[in-house]
Amino acid sequence: MYNLAQETPADWWEVEALYDLCFAPGREALSSYRLRDNVGPVAALCRVARDADGTLAAAIRFWPVRVGAATALLLGPIAVHPTRQGEGLGGLLMGDSLARAHDIGWHRVLLVGDAPYYRRFGFERLEGVTMPPPTNPERVLGVGDWTDVTGAVENWRTGGHAGNPGLENPAPAPDLC
Ligand SMILES: CC(C)(COP(=O)(O)OP(=O)(O)OC[C@H]1O[C@@H](n2cnc3c(N)ncnc32)[C@H](O)[C@@H]1OP(=O)(O)O)[C@@H](O)C(=O)NCCC(=O)NCCS
């Protein structure tokens, strides 16, 4: 039995420790992290799963990004503690957070990951959407309305279209921490 809740500032370092445990050393050197530089995550979509004892079992975060003139969510990191993997917790967090994202007006989500896992949540390879190099294009996956959305994925704050009055704005202003 797990309790899902929005991540709070008090959870931050515990979640970071979980990510350090679950990912290879140097994860923050990955090019996808440049999309998170100087940008807060979307607080309402940063979720933690704790067991009945309060032990952190899994966490997920989302960041706002720009793709050409469009806005999107970058899903991740998501991690489930190694002792809790394979119990459906990853699927629970994915389903919960994607539904919440839709409910608050984000209709376009991308990630860099394994298609065999994320396909079950509707993710497909994104054609014409490029993550900062070096990212394997086969691992750039999206779900939602990507019709006519192409281009480089850019940092929300420093992306080329930041501040452009013509910016497409289908989503509410991101709820930045
Ligand atoms: C990927 C991760 C979040 C999945 O969470 P989980 O709670 O273990 O997953 P679930 O229990 O919801 O689903 C388990 C299923 O996913 C499959 N699966 C898990 N990781 C997979 C992967 N990388 N590729 C393909 N399938 C995968 C399992 O084989 C299992 O398949 P089954 O349903 O056919 O038995 C978790 O394994 C994890 O934290 N891994 C380390 C960090 C990581 O890689 N994060 C994702 C970055 S792309």
C-alpha cells in the first residue's frame, strides 16, 4: 500500500538520493539536464510514493520545455527503489501524473527512455523533435498532441522563443517551485 503525494521542498534531497541510487553516476551531466538548468520543475506534477512506514519508494518529476513555438512537458526523472521495482509502482506514478498533467492543461509530454517500457503509456517515437545532443533519437518519445510540433527541445527560460509574443500558449503558466 503506497501513499502518493506531491513532492515538498522537504522531500527534495531524499528524492535526489533515490535518483542517485537508481541511475548511473554523473546523471546530471546528461544533455537532458541542460533543459532543467535554472528552471524549476512543475510542482503539481512532482510526486512521491511512500509506503505505510513513510519510506520513499518512488518519485517522478516534470519540467516545462519549449519545442519550436510550442510548449511541452519533459517527463523525468522517474525512479522506483530497486527493492520495489516490478510491483507496478512505476506504472502507478506514470498514470497518476500523466492524468494530472492533462487535467491542468498540459497536453504534450516527452521523455528520453526505453520505448518497450513507455509504449504501454501511449508514448511513441517523436519524428522531427530533437533533444540536445548527444541523445539517441530512437529514445525520444512523446504522448499527446504532437501534430505539427517539430524542432529542437529547448530550455523553458533560455529557449529561442522565450518571450516571443507569438508563442503558442495552450497551457497555464507552469507552477514553478
Ligand atoms: C523504469 C522503472 C521506473 C519502472 O518502474 P517499475 O515500478 O519497476 O515498473 P512497473 O512495475 O510499473 O512495470 C514493470 C514492467 O515494466 C518492465 N520494465 C521495467 N523497466 C523496463 C525497461 N527499461 N524497458 C522495458 N521494460 C521495462 C518490466 O519488465 C515489467 O514488465 P511486465 O509488466 O511485462 O512484467 C524502474 O524500473 C526504475 O526506477 N528503473 C531505474 C531508473 C530508470 O531506469 N528510470 C527510467 C529512466 S528511462
